[in-house]
Amino acid sequence: MKRDLKVIIMLVAVITSLAFAGIAVSASGLYIDNNCLKVSTGGYTFIKETNIGVVTSIRIDVATADVRFIKADKYGFEIRYQEAGAGFNYSLKNGVLVIEQRNEFKISLLSLLLNRDYVYVYLPENAMLEAADIINCSGTISIERLSCAKLFIKQASGCVDISNLKADDATVKSTSGKVTVIDGAAKYFDFFLTSGSLVADGLDSKGLRAELISGKVDLKGSFTGNTTLYCTTGTVRLCINGAEKDYNRNISVLVGSILVNNKKVGAGNVHYKADNMLDIKTITGNVEIIYQK
């Protein structure tokens, strides 16, 4: 047992020294060269690249992998996927990083149940992307401290977690799942959920549109310009860092209740000759608006 342990330690030491030396090794599925590490072990393939140069745009199109954006010292990415499932292709050309899952009918049962595949993207603190497009069939999308001109997320089912976002335009489309935004600023937000929930706290919006077929919308923050909320059935709660007279409003509810600062009001238009507009529609649901000034 001790002898086996010594052999393992020696192998790790050799591999580590080769990695630092930038030497390529092709044995047991291991490849190390120019900051690129690829390991195949235990039914998984690991790919990691660091210091890949400046990235200006990102496009990720995956089936069942989790996707996460992480702040780091340099641009890079890391991929892990099950060898029994579909593999990944990746490229970097003219500053555009593309990571795609291969178009193969090879999605393993373990991947669907445990969702063990992942794609991590590493970005420096001062990174400013022109665009970030993420398409995900099933999994979790987590974005931390991202600055970009245009963010687009499309997901079939799962969770979308966004924190400390700065964008010109941010679009999130989810068929079924939960979307959470903490401290997000954008000139325009566009949310669409077939079913599930949209929860946001600390929003700074110059314009916002949210449409939910069934579920819950709960938004808190600063809303200027036009804010449009559609909820076919469910609940809509809007907590605004502003005074009531700073917002014209148009509320339409077929069956349900409307509360403004904990007081029941009727549907219809209320105009204060303000610069900001609230347009809220629900067929069967409850609407609550809270002004915090």
C-alpha cells in the first residue's frame, strides 16, 4: 500500500513538472501543452485552458452542462463532460470564444440525472464583452460580475442565477425554471418564462419587459422609463425605489386583486404626468406595487 502511494506521488510530481515546463505528454489520455490541460479519467474528460488572450465575445451552446462565469486573473475556460455522452468543440478566433456540445445523439442517463457536465469561463475583473450568448437545454447558468454590451440567455429548464451584472441589453428566456437576478443594471431587461419564477433584487433598469405565462414575478429596485409586466396566471410583486407620483400606471386584472402600498385599488389608468410608466397585465392573478419613497 505504501509502495503504491509512493508511485502515485512520483507520477503526480512528474506530471506537474512537465506542466510547468510546457512539455506535451500523450499517455493515459493526458495532454499538457501551452497552458492547455486535457485529462481523461474515470469516465470523464477534463479540458482546461488559461491565458488564451483577450476575449471580446462568447457563445456557449450546450445540452445538459452547467455554465458558470467566474472572475479570475486571466481569460480562460474549463470543460468537464462524460465520455459516454456527447463531446465538446471549442474555438477562439478574432476574440470570439465558441464552446459547443457536439450534435450527437449521445446524452448519457447519468448526465440527465446528475448534470455532472460543466463549462466554466474565466474572465478578468476589467473584462468588457461585446456579447455573451448562452444556450442551455437543462442545467444551471451562473453569471457573476459580468460586464457586457449584450447578454442573451435561452434555457429549456433549470436555474439562471445572475449577480452584479452591467449590460446595455439583457435577455433571459426560460421554458421552465427559476431566474434570479441580484444587483443587475441594464438599459433594457427582457425576461420571458413559460412557467416558474422570476425574482430580482437590486435591479437598476432604464426599461424592462417581463412576461410569465404561469408562476411568480417579484422585482425590487430602481425602475425608470417603461416597465411592462405580463403574467397570465400567478402573482406579480413590484417594489420600487421611488415615489408613487413619479410613475404613471396602467393595471389590467381580469380576476384577482390589486394592492398599492397595501391598499386595494381598482384596475385602470392612473396618470401623474410622470416620465415613468408601469404597464401591468394579468388574467387571473394578484398584483402588488410598493413604493418606497
